[in-house]
Amino acid sequence: MAFLKQWVLSGWTELHAAADAGDVAKVQHAVQKSPQDLDRTSREGQTALHLAAAKGFDVVVRELLARRAKTTLQDKAGRTPLHLAAAAGQVATTLELLGRCNRDPPETRSLLLSLRDCEGHCPLLAAVCAGKEGTCGVLLRGMETNRVRLCVDASGRGPLTLAVLRRHVHLLPLLAAAAGGPDTERDPATGGTPLHTAARLGLVAAVEVLLCQGASRTTRDNAGRTATEVALAAGQHAAYRVLREAQTPAHPHNAMATTMTTATTTATAATCHSLLLQPAAAVEGAAAAVTAPGDPDASSLGLSYTTVGAGTVAGGRGGGPGGARMQQLLPDGEPRPVAYPRMPEGASVYF
């Protein structure tokens, strides 16, 4: 009795009930009995194909497609059968809707992949919001085959940004590869990349995955802030530490620092070599000129000196006499660590 009441209130036909139950024999009988019910919609705007696709009855879907049921009809929420199958994670049904059983021309399949619901979601975005990796992969292959570009929602956010916002970290490698990189999307509201979004929300796992996918830490949003600065301003200290520690030899910042250190060392060595060729008095004058008051003694830097005539020149590392202070002219091998003052507790950071 309850079933009949729901049937009447929903505006179902006999075909709707058979498709919702997944009974292929009853579906065939209902279509033969009333062919006009094939694309008839219920009060929610759904056809029998909608009901079968949502529940993953791929055999029923195949039967309805063989009888040329329309695949692009949208219900009152703007969802097609492909939307419902993708959001429910029905991989086999999604394959049926995009496979050989679908006899629609290529332009209709492209339309099916790009139609948006009332929230502005295409089938791929519906699968991303639901966190369904299997149907995401099927839809991405279908979009590549039919040359359909990745879509954005009503707010202009792409699949990568939506995956971060919905905390579906497992989708990020798949979506980043399809988008051509994790930095191809920008949030229209902030101008930030998905890495900015993950840093602002403190999603450490998402930050790590995006960095592994090649996300840039130097890209700035509309406010001129990097993802590291966004994490610090939002108080997401765990994400901030991950971003600060993400130093790799291949990073442009590290390459630049290495180049500058090499150039400085080479220039200093050339200066010392030129001083060795000058008289001892000139060497002592140069050492006195470049030494600032309050500099540490040369012996504390591990430099030894050898007396040549009346002057003193550097001879390498060791514990020799202090002599003239020439530490600013001589390389010390590795740069000394810099101690930055710590921010007092309770202080705020402004950018």
C-alpha cells in the first residue's frame, strides 16, 4: 500500500517502477506495453533512465539505451542520468552511458558531458564533489575522447579547487594530471591556486600531495601572498611548516642561492689571489681597510695565517695566530647560520 501511495505521489509509470526495482523483464514488458512512457518524466522530472542510473542497474540502463531512451533529459535539479551515476560512483553504469550502447551522435555525447545542473556542476564536478575516483576516471577519459574541456562550477571553481574544498585528497593526483598541472586553476574570489586553498584550510595532506605534483610555492594570489604566507596568516602552523620545509635542490630559489654563493666564493678567491701578488704593506693596508670594528677574530673563524715578509696572508683552516683581520676577504667554506628573532607570543602577522 505504501509503495502504491509513493508511486501515485511521485507520478511514476509502470516503467518507472520496473526501472527503480532493476527488473529487466518488467522493463521490457512495460516498454512494449506503453512505448510512450520511455521518456516520460515523474513529478521530479526524472525518467526511467534516471532511476536506473542512480541505483547502478547497468543491465536496465543498457536495455533502455538500446530502445533509444534520451540521455540528455534533465530533472528539476538539472541532473541528467550521467550526473546521478557519476555522483553515486556507479562505474559500470557510467561506462554504459558513454559506451557503445549509447547511440547518440558525438555532438550529443559532448553535450551530455558538459551539461550543468542547478549548482553549475557538470557530471565530472558531481563526481568530484562526491569523492568518486572511479567515475572521475571514466568521465575524464570520455571528455578527452570527445574533446570536452574541463568545466567550472557557477562560482568559477575548477575540479582541483573543489576537491580541496571537499577534502577529497585522493582525487588530486588524477585531476592534476588531467588539468596539466596543479597550478592551472585559480580561485576567482581570491586568485589563489589550489595550494593556496589547502594552505588556508590547513589541509596538510592536500598540501603535501600538491607539492608532490609540482605545485609552485612562489605563486601569489590577488593580495600578493604566497601559499606559505596564506598559511601563516590563517594560523595554520602545520601547513606552514610543511611549506617552509619543502626545499628541494631543483627548486628555482635554491638554484639561485647556489649560484649566488658560487659567484661570491669565486670573487673572494680572486681578490685574495690578487692580494698575494701585491707587496706586504699593501696587503696589510687592504686588510685594515675592509675590517670593520667589532668583527670576530680570524682565529674564531678557523683561518690560519702565514707570515710573508712584513705582512700576513691567509693560509687555510687551522688554529694559527690571529694576525690581520681578513675574514671578509676569505671564504669560510659554508655560510654561517643566521639567527632570526622569534616573534613574541600573542603578536599578529600582517601582510
